[in-house]
Amino acid sequence: MESLEGKLGRLTEQLTDKGVFKKYTEASANCKSLESKVACAESVLRTEVKETRSPITKHNGASDNGRITESDTITETEFGKGDTALYTGLGISEAEQRKLAGLPPVGTKLTSNQLREFRFLRSIKLSEADALRGALKVA
């Protein structure tokens, strides 16, 4: 007959081999006696369920593959490169491209908060000059 210590040792090796030892430690947190720890290890080994399908991952569009970034130039992202080629083919100047992208005029240095404020002010149909004045007031 195998001792309880030997049985528990054998069961913990099986738990480790199957990769469910963490489940056992969580389940046996309140177990005080060797008998209860052995019973807990056996139940964890019996109730191990293997996944038959791969887990479903939730995709959040282009932001999941890292293409969307908040930048101050329109050529840093893949979408920006495509837009630049399109606008150049249509004969739209770089200043107009920046307006279409919601960016301030060339040479204007804005912090991220100021850029966010500038884009908001432009989205509520303020002129570019007024939006720039309003964005520069933000600290």
C-alpha cells in the first residue's frame, strides 16, 4: 500500500506534466490534511477538460494590427501613405492634404492634448486659424 505522501507526490508530478498544477494549488488552498489534498489532486486530474477548438479572439479592426497611430504627419502609417499617393495623383497640395487629414499647418508644433483640441475644434466647423488659436490656449 502506498503512503499518502508518496501518492500526493505522484499526483503532483502528473499535475505538473499535464500543466494543471496551478489549478491544483488554487483548489487546495483550504485543504489542511493530506487526505483532502490527495482527493483534491485526483479531482483536478479527473476534471481536466481539453479545448477542442481554438479560442475566439476579438479583433478591433485596424488598431489590432498596429496601423492606427496618432501622428503629426500623414505619411507615418500605411493608410497615410496610400492617402498621400491618392492626393498627389489628384493634384491636391500638401497643405490641403494636411487639412483633409485634420492636421495643423506645416511648422506648427502641438502637444498631443493641443492636437486633440485642434481636431475637435476643426470637427465643429471652426476655421483653421480659430482652431489653431484655441488649441494653443490648451496647456
